[in-house]
Amino acid sequence: MQQDMIPPLEHIDATSVDHAVRLLDEHGSDAATIAGNTDEINWLKNRERSPEVLVDLKPIEELKEITETSGGGLRIGALATLSDVESHDAVTDGFSVLAEAMGEIATPQIRNQGTIGGNLTQDSRCWYYRGGFDCYRAGGNTCYAITGESSDHAVTDYSRCITAHPSDGAVALIALGAEVVVSGPRGERREPLSEFFVGPEDNITVMHDLAHDEILTHIEVPSEWRGADFYFEKVRGRDSWDFAIGNIAAAVKKSGGSVSDVRLVANGFAPTPKRLRTAERSIQGSRLSESNIDAAAENVLPNAAPQPDNEYKLNLADNLVRRALNSVA
């Protein structure tokens, strides 16, 4: 039941990454972090989460920086706002697909406050889960979307829970081969962003592999895909602010008129961002002709098992691939 009131808690400004990690380690499950505030505040107001200590990351200036690396890649602080990422020269010059994805998230007001780290680590948008139902993800023993309304939910790669991942930024960053940098009491670790997300078969209660005492500090984009041919598209239920029914990011390199490398990444179809590898393999090494594009865009989710009211997503995925490849052709 929504209370629209934040329960009493202690608010602590973290002065550094190390300070924040120490606070999380010290207070354990009684602590939570906050940064852009665009989602966590709703959980707190609705009393779905009741931490005793709130660790505020906003004072940590280094996490807001966006820099171009010596090799021509990017290092983006997790607290960089969506607007700052969208408009940064280093992003628009060589990695325009990321700028396009940032510009499609929410509203200008939310982009001015929301962070790229928050966009990647946001929780499921399933209306049953967020509405307080005791579903699998909330510790119950059923998925209400399977027996109820599932038009926005996953059609492939799910196990028990059919929530679909909501991030627009994730698909662009995975297409660019991004890595995440994470700090915790055991030190710093990094991993490909594509491996950062967690499906229900591994852990049904979370959508990423951040431990409770860890902080996502940076996203690093290599120079490998700089200046490639890019495409981003987001399909939503209404033209105004809405989460994606489905989205796609494409990165294509060509050599001698043929595709030498390709990344096609989509969200809204599976519990985690999904590489459309069937379509990638179909077009790899080929020229982007009408017939080749049609072949690549046919049955791009071959293992799908949709519900009756989200079967339309199979055609949507095919058409997103077709539009992406026609654009870069």
C-alpha cells in the first residue's frame, strides 16, 4: 500500500568512494545508496524499502566526470547525468548511439537529474512487482504477469519471472563494448556490461550483480567502435514519457562494402539486455542488400515463448532489426 511518506532514517553524505563503501560495509543491509533520486525516492515513499541509513553519493564529484581516454575511448562517471552524457562532445563526436539513447530517456527534467548509473541499475518496472504483489521477484511463489497482463513483458530467456529489462542506456553501451567499474570492500573490479546484468535463472530478486556493499563508479567505453555506423530506436506505448516496449541499438563496421563486425542489442524482450546473435551472424561478412537485410531480420528471437498478449513483440523485434540495418546501409 502506498504511504507517500519516507520513513525516518539517517542521511549521510559520502565524501569519497572509499567513504561510501565503508558506510555500506558498516551498516550492512540497513543501508542503501541514493544519487539521482528519480527512482529510489519512490521506493522509500511507498515504504517498499525501509533502510535505516541512506548513503548519499552526490557529493562525490569524481563520479560526475566524463572524460575522453588517451586511446580515444570514454570514461563516464556513474553519477553523470543523462543530459550531460547526451550533450558531451566526446560522446556526440564518436559514439552518437549513446547520445541518442540518452535523449530518449524520460523527460528533460528527469534527464537533468537522473544518472547513467541509475539508468543501468534500476529495478524491474513490472506493475505487479511495483504494485506490492507477492510475486517471485518479491519473495512469493508466482508470476502474476504470466496469468495476468503481460503485454510489456519478456518473450524469451525468462525463468519463472517474465519481467523485461527497462534500460535504454544499456543497449547502446553494450553495443559499444562498454565495461563497468565497481568498488567494494574487497577492492575494485571490472566486467563487461553485458555480464553485469542478472537474469531470473541466476537470481530472481535482482537485475544486476552489484553486492549490497558495492558501488558502480564508472562506465568505460573502448575506442573500438568509435565512428562506426550507429542506429538507436525506442518504441513506447505513447509519444510522451514512457518506458520502452522494445528498443534496439546497432553498431556496424564495414570493410570493402561488407559488414566486418556488427552488434545488435535490444531491451524489452528478455529479463536482461539481449544480443540478437542470430541476426548478427546472418549479416556478418555480407553486403547490406535488401535481401540480406530481410534474411537477417527474420525470426530474430528463435527461442521465444511469448504469452498471448505479447506475441506482437516477435514482429516488433524483427522490424527493429530491419529498420536498424536499413538505416546503416
